Amino acid sequence: MTLKAQYLLVQNIRALLAARAQTAEAVAKHCKHEGSWLSKILAGDRGMRCIDLDCIASFFDVEVADLFRPGIAPLLERRHGQRRKNEVAERRTHDRRQLHPPLPPSKLPRLFAPKAK
């Protein structure tokens, strides 16, 4: 399943606005635009410049890449149930050090031969 970048961006901005109880007008004012600027972007009536992405990301204190990351909006969340609720999920991966114990020094390959005198 592929998501269009514009759709993902709009959904994530809406989710951030709702989660932080902010308004589109507050974001527009922060980005030095008129009050209806972000509302028009969210409605799909206008596009935005790359510099505006930087400004929106700074308003929400996230990276620009996070605005395009699936999972901010619950609609786009891929994890469900208990995995989503637990911040510390139990991982079932093995520690690589246990799978491959270190070799004793005598068994290590010799990378550099000493110079002959």
C-alpha cells in the first residue's frame, strides 16, 4: 500500500493539531501567514513551499521527516492493540553476543605480520 505524500502530510498535521490542542490559525501565525493559510492547505485548495514545512515542523517541535512518517495519525497506524499501548514492548530478538561468543586471542586472525629485520 502506498500513500501519497500530500495525503500523509495533511493527516499528520491534523493529528498533531488535535493531539496538542492547537489551531490552524496558530500555526499560520507562527509561519507568518494569514489565518486561513493552513486551512486551505489542509482542504487541498493550495500547496506549500518547502520552507513552510520547516516552519510547521518547528511549531510542533518535530523533524520535517516526521511530518511524512506514517503512524502519527491513528488512521495510518499499522500497529494495533497491546503493541500500540505498551511503550516498552518485549522484543524477541537474541543478543548477538550470546549467539557468537568472542574468540580467544590465539584464534583471532593475524591481520598484520611483523616486519622482518
